[in-house]
Amino acid sequence: MIMHETIKEEVVELKEQIVKEHVLVLFDDNVNTFDHVIDLLVKVCDHDEIQAEQCATLVHCTGKCSVKKGVFKDLQLMAEILGDSGLTVEIN
């Protein structure tokens, strides 16, 4: 039985390593206010206020910012909500 459990653990560990992590990137625009962007990052991406403010500032200053890392399926839903709310995002 011990050998069977060891093999099962190794298969589970291998599956966890295969999952590719993606990044949700937010781009700057001349339309949305800082408050709108911050509110959405808090509500949609589960940022705290400080993290959302920092991301909004980075987007404004550099043109883009990685706002969330995770599996594609989770980021896809966030990207749809942010996009429907007027933000420009992409998943890398």
C-alpha cells in the first residue's frame, strides 16, 4: 500500500506543476478615472485599497501593469468583467 500512495502523490505533484500561470495586464487609457480603476481592482481582482492605488499609478505612469496572476480560467472571468466596465486588459 505504501508504494501505491507514493506513486499517487507523485502524479498529483506532477499535475500541479503542469498548470501554467498567466498574467492579467491592465493598460492605460484617457477615459477611466483613478477612482473607477481602483474600485474595479478591489471588487474584481480582490486587491486591497493600497494595492489597487499602486496598480492604477503604475498604469498611468508606465502604460500598463500586471494586476493579477493565476490560471487562465479565473483570469478570463476577471478580464471580461473589467473589459465590460470600460478597462483595457489582456491575458498573457
